[in-house]
Amino acid sequence: MRKCLLAAIFAGCFPCAVLAMPAGTAKSEIDYLINKIEHSGCRFERNGEAYDATQAGEHMRMKLNRAGDRIQTAENFIDGIASKRYLSGKPYRLLCPGRPAEEANAWLTRALHDYRQSGAASKPGAPTPPLMLK
């Protein structure tokens, strides 16, 4: 009982330690990827249903917030949150106009590669796409 009480007190006193988020380049890259999906015009298929791009971004942010400090890099984000359903492991897919359906892992990995190749991730003060938190 004492251990549970101490754990609860510790978590209440140090919420940032419990819910730490990625920082620096990783945060910029993850923000970019979520924003890229939200503005892609694609539908996002998960659990057998297609959602619009805004709903996909909201879902990813919710999962990112719940993951806390387990996500430290953009690759962690892609592999651990944005590519598949946690419980079943069933892959998410993007349904983009005029293109065949594509698994989210491949789509996001390519988007991250393109972002890094553009040099935007390494430029100090480079603008990060706007986040639309709701």
C-alpha cells in the first residue's frame, strides 16, 4: 500500500517526468509528419474504417500524448504510433486520390526522408509547419 501511495505522490509531483515528449529535431520531425498527413487530402484507414486527414492527425496526437517518453525519435513515432493499431498490429493505410492504397509506415517513412533531404530539419530557425491543436 505504501509503495502505491508513494508512486501516486511522485507522479503528481513530477507530471513532466511521466509525460515527457520528444524535443528538438524529433519534435519538429513528428510535428511535420502529423501536419503532412493533415494536409495531404488523403483518407486514413484504421480499424477497417476511413477517416479524414484531420481526424488522423488528432488520433496520432492522442496516441503521442499517451505514449509520453516512449517516443524519442521520428522513427519511434512512425513504428510505434502512426503505422499500426497497438492491440492487433493491423497496419494503418493511406488512401490518397489517384493513387493505390499505401501502408502508413511506407508513406510516413518516405515523407520523413523527403523532409530530411530538403534540409528543413537541420536549418536553425527553419519554420515548422503549423500545428492545429484542437
